[in-house]
Amino acid sequence: MTARDAVLEILAENLPGGAVRSAVEQLGKLAAQEFAVRALPFVGIEAYGTCRRLALYVTGVPTGPQAKVLAQIFPLLLGRLRFERCMTWEPSGFCFPRPVRGLVALHGERLVSFSAAGLRSCRVTQGQEALGPRPVKLASAERYFKTLEHASVLVKDAQRLESMRGALAAASRRMKLAIEAGEQELAGNLYLAEYPVPVVSGFSQEFLSLSPDLVRGALRELLFFPVTDQAGRLQPYFAAFRDGISKGQRNVEDGFRAALESRLKQLISSESKHT
Amino acid sequence: MDFQDIILKLDRYWARQGCALLPPGAAGRADFAGPLCLAGAARRGPAPDGLPGLYRYRVLLKPAPDGARRAFLDSLRAVGIDRSEHDLRWLPSDGPGGTAEGAGWNVLLDGQPLAGFVYKAAAARASAEIVVVLERLALVSQRKRSAAELSWAGRLTYGELHSGEAA
């Protein structure tokens, strides 16, 4: 008897980061319980999440009649996910933080067929939203991560985080300046982009007259990363991430700059009112 | 694209989606049992980001079709904004007062407030309300930095049309 991997993907409209983190944790635990209850052997269980999808990946699930219970386990897992805030979106009454738009369920090449949240499971998902609505067909569960990576989606949280750290380190080397890669801003960006692309921009020197803490605070509010020289002095630059591709990079750089400067202007005017 | 062209394009786009167009400023009958799709330019209060932000384009989809979000993205294309050349950030917002009655997003275009998109809970199926800051669309479309410089119609600028009003 051979074993193949199985994948369950829930594609939704952009989910809040907190809901994704909690759902990923629950998915892994619930899956381990359900597989045990139904005596379905497996090698490993992994769960991942992005702003638009939750993915459960189970390695080494035996093929044959035994695997038929996957079609019962998967919808059960969905029904048992709990959220702090959720709404029902269709008549089945399934409660989710934002509307669910697709279900993918595969075991090896086989479709695991079931219905939940008013949808039928299939082998077609969607890639990076910035590239437009392009259906992405999955040949097998084992091809899941690679196929989505080709569609500009990094499903694995750790891989996205690693790619963001790498991009900031590369930008820092190019600028010969340090980028303060705060954990909180990295975590915030992690669930805003499925394929984080770095953006480096600057702001007017005049805002450096504000206290460095205020400027850092404004940058953090927007989930941007402060840039400093080797001595830790704030520089009139910042790094950020956008979702998708690096087309029209100039638009994004200018927009991010305007967003930051508008916030900094508010700070200057409120500071001058207080002095 | 001129400011007024943007309004005309949005009108045409949402009319094609089956919406009833309302004259500027009309609030629309949100209590109507539906199905309903209302759209139109409306004048509202100032935006929090320093823009004059006088003009909003409001769309009410009741009930919200599955493709409501896609329809919104397509409406941006209708006014000449190529999604792939800009960053759209969907910041989750949980409706008025943070209750479970609504769920949606503040949509940022290249980091700046573009629209509010909210699903409101209803007995049968959620409705969707989309409110777009028209000034933002025009600034991006015309690549201008301040609203006053925007071309409203041909040579007439937004600034000339609103001179004497507080920005």
C-alpha cells in the first residue's frame, strides 16, 4: 500500500491576521485529533495561513479504501473551527470571519469530494490577486506549494517571513544603512501579503526635526520599517512591503511616501499646537 | 481621466452591473428589502488623511453577490487604474462599533485610504456597502499630488471649483 500526501485549502476574502493565526493553530490540532479518532494513519500534519487562505497539509496518508474517510474529516474540520468574530455568508450557516470563496481537497492526484460552506471541493484555486483572477489548477497534493509559488503565493508562513527578512537584509546592504526589522511590523505584514515584495522609499528631511520616537511610531503605525545609519540615527528613508509583483514600483513608493508624510505632517502640527 | 469622467465611468460601470443610479447626495433607501443595487456620487464629510475628501462614490449591493469584491476591483479598472501597477492593502475592519454585525476592510491604494468595503449581516444574506474616496481615484489617475490641481473637466480644476472652501 502506498502513501500520498493530502491537502485541504480554504480560500477566502482577506482575513484578519489574528483569525488566520488562530485558525492555523486549530486546524493542526483538530486534524491530529480527527485522524486519530478515525484511525487514519499519517506521517505528519502541517497547517499554514495567508491573508487569503488556510491550508492543511498531511503527509503520508495511505491510499485505498481507508482514505475515503478524508471526505468526512475535511468538512468536519471546517465546521469545528472557532473564531472570535464570524458571520454566516450563505444558507448552510457556516460561520467564518469573511466569505469563503473556494475549497480545494486533494489526496495525491485524487479529488477528495465533499460540500461545505455552500461550496463543493475542487482542484482549482486562485493565485496572486494582483495578477488578476486567474484560476490555478492543481495536479496533485504534492504539487500544491510549488504550483502556488509559481502563481506568486507563498503559502507557508515561515517561508514568507524568511523572504521578508531576506529582502530587508538585501535592501539594507544595497543602501549601506540598517533597517530596523521589528518583530511586530514583520508579524503585521505577514498576514497582509501573500507574496511580499519590498518597497524602499524616503521622506522629506524636514520631518527628522520630530523626535525619533514619534517618527518611529508613525512608521510602525503604517507597518513600515525605519532606516538608520550605523550609529542608530534615523535616516529619511523607510522600507515596506507590498503584495504581489514589482510592477509600477514607483507608484507604490510615491504612495507610501505620501501616506507617511501626511501622518508626519499631522504630528508636526499637533506638536506645534502643544508648544 | 477628468474628475467628472471618473464619476461618469463609475456610473456606467455600476449601471452595467444592474445598479440603480442615484443623483449626487441621495442616501438611497438602505432599509428597502431588496434585491437592490444602488450607486451614485455623494458628498460627505472630510477624509481623515488631509484630503478635502468631499466626494464619495457609494455602492450598496443587497444582497451582496459572490462577486462583490471582484466587481469593486473591476470598477477600479473601469476608471483606468491597473491593479497590477499598484498596491492594494485590505486592512480588516469589523464594522461599526466593532460589533459582529459587519465585517469588512479599509482598502488602501498604495498606502493611502481609497475605500471602505463592509459586509453587513442580514437575516438571509449579507449586504455589501462600498464607499470610495473619489479624490483618491482622481489623484492616482491624474498622477497629481494635491486635490486642488486635479482637472475636473478640461481646464477647470478641482481647486477653482472649490476655491474658498477649507481643504
